[in-house]
Amino acid sequence: MALLTRARPGRVRDRDGWWAAFFLAPQVVALAVFLVGPLCFAVVLAFMHWDGLGQKEWAGLANFAATLSDPQFGRAVWNTVKLALLTVPAGLGLALLIAIALNSVRGGGFYRVLYFLPVVTSSVAVALMWQIILAGDEFGVLNTSLERWFGIPAPDWLGDPDWVIVAIAAVTIWSSLGLNVVIFLAGLQTIPPQIVEAARMDGAGGLRIFRSVTLPLLSPTIFFSSVVAVISSFQAFDQIYVLVDPEYNEGARTIVYQVYELGFLDFQFGLSSAAALILLVLTLLVTLVQFAAQKRLVHYDS
Amino acid sequence: MRPRQIALHAALTAGGLAMLFPFGWMLLTSFKSVRQMLNDPLSWLPDPWRWANYPDALDAMPFGLAYWNSFYIAALNVALTLLTSAMAAYAFARIRFRGSEVLFVVFLATQMVPAQVTVVPLYLMLAEFGWIDSHLSLIVPTVANPFAVFLLRQFIRAVPVELEEAARIDGAGRWRCFWNVVLPNIRPGLGALGIIAFLASWNSFFFPLIFLNSPELATVPLLLSQFSGQRTAVDYGLILAASAIAVVPTLIAFLVGQRRIINSMAASGLGGR
């Protein structure tokens, strides 16, 4: 045993330092070159006027001032927040319901596959499939059926700036539902059945067990999923870009689209970077708020 | 107990059908003519079946080439991600070195940065390298993958350290320990990560959209986006035939490996908490 302890990795510090450097090198170099470097450059660019061709010019805070006072950017922020509010609580709530149903049913594996299908499907294909369902013209399946069967005149989901975010939110929930379902299901399966049994023996009903046993024990998983869901809704781009071109529908303009348009359609690299940094700060702020709320709402077993 | 099971099954089936409907509608509509859709957008079955939508879609865009592009890019992504992130994960899990904890926190923190924040500088840098409109722009930068390092570190930590110690007593060096002892013991983790990395690369749209211009370099999602009703004349039959061509192979791959794919994605979701 003494021999084993002496041979424990990490005893010869010098040599191990070199080995650590060797093992870490590919990831560290890639991270530095393709992530940290560009991030620093983005911060510098945000304080510059530059169209990619002429001289770079120091701009001070002008890019941030211009971005923050631009009504179009204001709309983009509002649309981004609206999308998160529409997708995160509804999406996670629905996923939780389905996961609980799956957990209490025999032979749930088949449903799991059905709900997971959209997760592995290309976001572009998802957008195209939904385009024909939501289309406002005579091709639209949803509106034609609403009108024919129920006599309800429906809005032009993809064309009406007031409704387009709702349509995007519905597609987003549909396509990300399966991932949250299987994560919650995996979380539910880690709950020891004895605890649920004990609660039942003490006379707790289904709802009471949900509130006092399932929810607290699942809360770390729900918390993690909510952080991921907010971040990914802030970054949503693919489906919006394909489903509705925000260039023609201001209602679908999000911060990410603004970054894309300013950078790659208008070549305003400074303005684009400023908008991107504001997105980063917004993401960090919301995550911080979530972590603060977690202290009060999330139960970690001790 | 019995009626409750039936009610649950009924609800889950209804939900499952709602999940399937867009796929089914895509397949059915991909065989319809524009005339039929105009006459009655709610008609279920194609009448007549317009098989020509498929050859027409294949003629309209070079799908065969796009398939090859998407496939080899994804395969290279998987290989590079697995090798480099397993190496880094090994260093974090098994080697003691100065600054180990700080570096790991930095790794985790970089995961928070949205790709859109760094995309403009990244584009400018890749342009300097001459990598714009080249597949290198999609293969090399994706090597940086803190999530993969984090995931594999969890798996390596679960491998008993005694296995490695025994190998070291037998005279194996660090690399032999890593390659012959640790890697074979984290095969499930490597499999899970490989699948996740493959899907991420195969479905990626934002970077190909920005970094590629030439049609012959296009990946499947990029080519498919050209069919969006927003950008071309609307022939939904053709659009959905193209979508089906793009989606059906991945659906088959998913159905074959579904258990492993779902379990690995669920585990990675739980592992991150």
C-alpha cells in the first residue's frame, strides 16, 4: 500500500507541470485563439469606428450611445426579453408535466423518442416545416383550419409584427421540449422511491407529494435547465432567420439579429460589437439574478 | 391504478402526435403539387402523388455535395473534439499543477460567452488567415470546447485511480496511462460526447451562413435555408421535399441510436448542474 501511495500521480511536480502543459495545450491554445482573443478584440472594437476597410478610429462610448439610443435596438431588446418570457416558463412547465407523466407510466421509452425527434432535427428544417403550418397566405394549415372549422379569423402569424414572436416562441418550445423532458426525466429517476413511498405512507396525496417531495428534489435540475433555457433563448438565431426574415418584419428583430445585421450586412463592426457586448452583459445579469434566486428556491441535499 | 394509466397514455399519445404532426405534414406535402395545395390546403393525401418534387429539389441545389461536406466536417469535428478534450480533461482530473483550479474556472466561464459576441472578431481573424469561404473556418475553431472538457473530466474522475497506479508501477508513462488505461474506461463518455458533437456540427447554421460563400462548399442546413419561402418563389412541395431530403437520414440515424443519444444528452444536462 505504501508503494501505491508513493506512486500516486502528482508527486513529481516539475515533470507533471510539463505533462499538464502537454495535455492541455490543444484546448488552451484553441480557446485562447478562437474564444478569449476574439472576446478581447470585440471589447476593443466596440470602442472603434471601423467598416473593415478604412482606418480604425477611436470612438469612445459613441457606439454604445448610438446603440442604446437607437429605437430599433430598443425593439430588439424588448423582442429578446419577450421571447425568453414566452418560451422559458411555458417550455419548462410543459416539459416537467410530460416528464412526470412519463415517469409514472409503463413503456415510456417510445414517447421519449417522439418528444425527442425535434431536438436532433436541423433548426433550418424545423423552420421550413413550420413555415407552411403557420403561413398567413392560402397555404397556411393552421389558419385555414381555424377559419374553416371554427370560423375564427386568425392573425398572419409570421407577417404580423405583433404576433410573430408568439409564433417563434411556439416553434422554439416545440423544438426544445424533448431535451428538457429527458433531462427532467433523468432527474426524476434519481429520486429514491423510498422517499415517495414514505410520504405516501404518511398520507400525502399526489399533489402534496409533488409539492413537498418531487419539486424540491428536482429543483437543482430545474434551476440548471432554466439557466440554459434563458441563455439559449437570448442566442436564438437560426429559426428566426429562416422562419421570418427580420429585415422585413421588425417584430422578429432580436439582439442577435441586430448583431448579425450590423456586422455582416452593414459592415459596422464597431456598432455590431457594442450590441454584442450589451447582449453579453444582459446574459450575465439575468444569470446572476437566477443564481441569487436559486439560493432561496433551490434545495440541495446536505 | 388502471384508469389512471390509460388517461396518462392517452395524454402522452396526444402530445406525441402533436410532436409528430409537422414531420408527417412535411412528408405528405412534399409529394403534393402547388395546384392541390391551392385548391385545398387541408387535404391530407397527395392527389396525384407528385414524385417529381424530389428530383426537382435535387436538381435545384447540389445536395449530394452538401451531404459530403456536412459529413466530413462533422467527422473531423468529432475526432478533434474527442482527442483534445479528453487530453485536457485528463490533465484537470489527474495531474496536479500550479493554477489548475483557476484555469478550470476560466474554462467554465468561457462557456457563458455567446457565439454571437465573438463572431465579428472571429470573422476578421479567419479572414486574416485566409480561412473565410473555406471549411477550415468550420473545423478548427470548434475545437475549443469547454463543455466537452467538463463532461469528460466527470467521466475520468469516476475511473479508479488504482488502475493507473498499477500501470505506472509497471513502467507506463503519462501518455500510456492516458491512452491505454483511461480512454478505454471512459468509452461511454466518449460515445456520448461524440454523438453530441456530431449533431452540433451537422445541424450548425450560424457559422456556415457567415463563413461560407461558394455554393459548392455549402453544408446541408445552409443549402436548405435557400429554400425558405421568405427568399425564393413559393413552391412548398419543393421546399418540403428538400427538407425531407435533409432531415430523413438524420432521423434514421437517430432512431437507430436513440437510446444512447437520449441518455447521453440527458446525462450531460444533469452533469452540468
